[in-house]
Amino acid sequence: MTNAHYHGRPRADLQHGRSKQKRSDCPLVTLALTLDAAGFPCRSEILPGNVSEPATLAEAISRLGRLLGDGPRPTVVMDAGLSTAETIAWRLHTADGESELCLWSAERQAKDDAILAKQRARFEEELQALHAGLTKKGCTKRYDKVVERLGRLKERYKRVAGQYELRVERAPAASGRSKRRQPALARAVRWQRNSQHARNTARSNAYILPASRRVR
């Protein structure tokens, strides 16, 4: 099932909704397809543009069952967008078993590993620059500002930031009294790779999909 923005004569089944093409200025129309084992369409239908896959799954399977007649029951494999609590409950009620399919590709793994390695390298370079700036003139040294900059780095590199233990060490307070209280300063930015780093490296491009039939 996919949707597309629509230009043309008005239709009753046009609706505004979440556009996969990021077009909020146009109404949408949804195309639903049933494919055979070779990937060729064997049945199609035009639906309103604001329908969702979870809301139409039960009806689609029922129609497919009528189309197949006494043939084999369809196997349903669901991605994250389709695996809502309602569809899982409906599938478990109607299915004679279930499996979890692990999909993995060596080529995609290598590509994803390269992307992750580049992001980690850039993230660590930024951390090193933030740490080195604590001893350079004109660079941020206030503890609260360093923590703020570290937070922005974590947001920018959020795909890999969770693979690190990060902390900002506070510098000892200056001795003696002063007329004005000085703001706390940072002494160091520390980081260390955690267990999530190795886990993501081992299977950074694997997907687990629930299926409505036991795989033997």
C-alpha cells in the first residue's frame, strides 16, 4: 500500500493525510496492491488517501482469502509500521502459528558499518575538539555551556551517541575569596565506548519481522 499526491478532477476518495512525498498542499490517493510470489501485481484497488495499513489488514486478508478459495492460506509478514497491538492480536487469533524472521544482508551490513564508522569518527573528533578547547584561549570553558554543547553533539550524532558513556568533569573551585562568584568551569570531556557499540557493530543492519506462519 502506498499513497501519492493527486492533481486532476475531484474524486470522492481523495483525502488529506500523511504524504510519503511530503506534499501537504495536495489531497492524496492510496494504491493497494496484492503481489504474487514473483512480485507481479495480481489485484489492485484505489482507496482514500488517508487510510493506513493496520486499519485495512483484516479486510485485505479476508478479500484475498475469497480470491484464493480453497487454496493455501496467505502468509503475513509485518514490518514495524504494520505491527500494531490490534493487528498482532488479530493475527494471533486467526493464525495457526507464528515466527520471527531475521533478515540480514552481508552487502547492506558492510554499507551500514561504513556509515556508522564515519559517524563515530566524526563524533569522536567533535568530542576531542570540545575537550581540547578547555585549554585554549577564546573557547568555551564554563561547565554549563560545555554540557550544553555536548547535548547538541549528542543530538547531531544521535545514531551513535548512545554507544558511548559521556561525562563532563567539573574543575575544582578557585581558592580564596573574590568580590564576585565565578561560574563553575569544566576540566575535561570524557567518553568511552559501551556495550551498545559492539552490539550495533555485530548486527547493524538486521531486521526482525513477525510472520503469521511457523517457518520450518
